Amino acid sequence: MPVSDDFAENGILTRTIPGFHPREAQRQMAKSIIDIIDKQGVLIAEAGTGTGKTYAYLVPALRSGKKTIISTGSKALQDQLYNRDLPTIIKAINYDGNTALLKGRSNYLCLERLEQQMLSGGDLEAEVLS
């Protein structure tokens, strides 16, 4: 079943999520996302408030079966996505794969940050390196 069918008037999201109303812009965005996942390409998408962007990218990401990274602009949005929207979609489409939450880029060490720290003569805490 194509992902866009999930967003149809009688699709799985309408049947399983109370208050869900399909929107054509959302269906089109979901279709674009699954197409770009299949092509292993890059997509930059912008859509207005009320389009349903979160569901439009979560459903294709989960349905693809591929590893997907979703980055948010704030921890508050990340919390909403991971604690509310993701569980709703997982239940709606009966997803049985794994998900993980990586919170805050300052909690992780990258080579650039390591180099900056070492050049400034600063020490890194032992637990950061372990």
C-alpha cells in the first residue's frame, strides 16, 4: 500500500487517530518524502502551520524501514515529536521497529568540539570520553 493511502479519506490514519482529517498538502508532502527516501536524495520542504508536517514525514520514515534521523530546532519540539506524535503514528500504522532519542547536540562529542577543546588547553571530563 502506498504511503499516500495512509493519508486518504478512508486511510489508516483517519481510522485510527481520533480527530485526524486528511489534507491534500500533507498527502503530497508524504509522497515527496517517500519518493526522496527511495531515491536516497535530499529534500527541503516548507509548509505552513496546520499542514500536518510531522505526520507527513513520520509515516514515510517509519514505513521506509530505513534508518532515519529527524532533527528539530528545539528540545520542546523534540519532546512533542518523540513523546506524543511518534507514539501516535507507531500505534496507528502498527510499526514494530526501533526508535531512539538523542537529546541535545551539546551532549555528544564531535571531532570539531574535541579539537577546539584541546586547542584551548581545556580538559574534557572523563565521562565524556568514555
